[in-house]
Amino acid sequence: MKNIPYLLALHSIDGLGPIRLKAILDYFKDPKLAWEAQSYQIRKLGIPQNVVELFLETRKKLEPESYAKSIKESGIKWITIFDENYPKLLKQIYDPPVVLYYKGEVQNWDAPSIAVVGSRKMTGYGRVITQQFTRELVSAGLTIVSGLAKGVDAQSHLTAVRENGQTLAVLGSGLNQIYPVENRQLAQEITRGHGAVLSEFTPEQISSPGNFPSRNRIIAGLSLAVLVTEAAADSGSLITARLAVEAGREVFAVPGPIASTLSKGPIDLINMGARAVFDPQEILDELGIKSGDNYCKG
């Protein structure tokens, strides 16, 4: 698609989520034409009046070419849903992001990936299990997808890096506002030859609780399956698992010590139909992946 700076400018407008933005782009065909459209033309597409007003205000103060240049100068790249190399699995979900910003390198957006997620309050047991499973999944050539949160997420990324694997960290904030702060060093390590840190949020967007369900749908959408290694009954990782089911992906859960509250999440998932796994090879067998295969290169 041409006129990408105008697409990025449109994407920056609050209230223009992926479904509304895609509808506008499908109608106008050219982001520049959409950016320059009359307000009545935007309203005609079912865009609420408050969002139309915000669109008009944004257009007054934001110059698309300069905006795109500032993003690029901060070391951020992007991939759009109109690009040939846009992840095919992600494109299959109900509301795929129109734009993904990222830092780092992704050799093959369609390399087989698995999400490894779980509790922020990881126990020693959770650490050992997450390391064990992630290590074997990386050895089989799988890309590890997670959310850069404390606990299981960070451990899965860190293990992938240490095993010289590939990992994708999906943020609930913009790439210039990485959260949590203590994982910024890990994010830098990932971008140095071990994958990418990515987000659909504009680069300066700060983290907020409402961002994480959107983040979780991307984690699930990028992955062939979701593995939950340790989680409480109300863990956000269970949202990721539910979104994976909605997208037609596999869900695996590791049963934990029955006395631990962080075993409740995996047990609930298993009761709802997730597959209980005790060994990483069970996941590889279910996905039809042979250990030692290399899928990183396109």
C-alpha cells in the first residue's frame, strides 16, 4: 500500500481500532484520501461522532510525513496488514492489527511459534517448568511468543535468548514506553539478534490495564498454540488461552502442585478442555514438529 505515513497517522487516532480503521481503508483504498476526507464521509462509515471530532483535531496538529520520520528515527520499524510478509496466522483472527511496530529482526514472520505465558508471581517450581519446556521448544525450532511481563513471560523470553533461540515480546504499551521498567534490558537483549519486541500501540503509548486484552489477542494470534505453565485462577494468561481457543489454536497446560494457588489456572484450563502436558515432547508431537527442525529462515 502506498502513502504509508498517512496510514500511520490514521492509526494514531484513539477510537480507530483495527476493525474501524480497516473499514475506512477498504472504502477509500488510499490512506491519503482517507486522511483528507470530509467529516461526513467518515461518519457515513459508521464512525462515532466523538471519534470523527478527534480525527479532525489530530489532522490539524499532526503532519504524516514528519510523524513517520520521527518513528523511524527512534529505531522503530513497522509491518502492515497489507504487506505480503504480514504473519498469516495473525491475519486469521477476528480483528488483526492493521499496523505492528517492532524493534529487532524477524527472519520469518510465519515460522512456527508457540506462546508461553503464566503468572507474574512465578514460584521456583514455575521457573523450573518454564525453563524446561521453553528450552525444549526452542531446541525444536519454535519461536517463543510472550508478553514481557514479570514472572513466566520474562522467564520464557530469557530462556529463549540464552538458548540462542528466537522470541517475540508483545507489549501492552508503545515501544518507547516499555513496561515493566525492569524488563527493558531483556527487551534490548531480544532485539540484539534474538527476535523482536513489538506492539500495535503507537510508540509513546503508556501501559494501562485496558491495553492487555488487546495485547493478549496478538500473542494468541501469532502462535500455533498457547502453553500455560503456572497461573492463578484470575491470571491474564487465561485470557490469552481463551483467545487462542477462539482463534482455533491449541492450548496446553502444565498441572502443578495441588497445594499451590498458581496450579489453579492450569487445572481450570484442563477441566475446560486444554491438554494436560508433562513433557515438552507431547506438545511437539501434537503440533507435528520434529525436534531439531529449523524454521527461522524465510
